Amino acid sequence: MSFGRISEIVQFFWMFESHAQQRLAWDDAAEARVARMRAEGQAAAQLRAMLNANPSGSLGHAKLNDIDALKESGLL
């Protein structure tokens, strides 16, 4: 068996391995996209909850029973 024939056989099996690795990379990318969409949805839900809990919108300087903010938001 010549060196060229052995090289062809090795390349043939290496092709299968590289295709398998490519499929794994595609699966990982799909899972990452799903995880990112889930995380973005959770962040949006948390932002909505924070804004609902503090209708004034100034999350850093929140006041309890802010009458003006409650009137502006339609809660009073």
C-alpha cells in the first residue's frame, strides 16, 4: 500500500470527524441562540416588573407613595 493511498484513507476518515465537529458546533450555536432569547425575555420581564413596582421610572431614586408619579401613571 503506497503512502498516497494511506493518506487518502486518513483524509477520508478525517472528513467524517470534521463534519461531526461541525454539526456539534451548529448544535451549540442553536442552544446559545435559545439561551440568549430566554435571557432577553427574562430581562424584559424583570424590567417590566421593576417599572410596575416603581411607576415613577427613576429606579435609582425611588420614593414610596409618590403621589405625582402615581397620578401620572393612572394608578390614582
